[in-house]
Amino acid sequence: MEYLITPDQPTQWKINPVDFIENLEKSWHDTTLFAQQMHN
């Protein structure tokens, strides 16, 4: 599966890389939890 990252604003591409990675991991985690709930 491919994941497309669509920032709300173009300026979000200029944020701290560490924050970007943390937000990406959180988004992935939330998506995984949602997927697990859908399977239950």
C-alpha cells in the first residue's frame, strides 16, 4: 500500500524533520489502530 502525504499547508514541508517523523509515526499508529478496529 502506498501512503501519500498531503500537508494542510505548503509551509508544513519546512517543519523540523524530527517533528515530521514523529507526526508521521503517530499518523501511522492511529491508522493502524483504526484498521484493527475495522477488523474486529
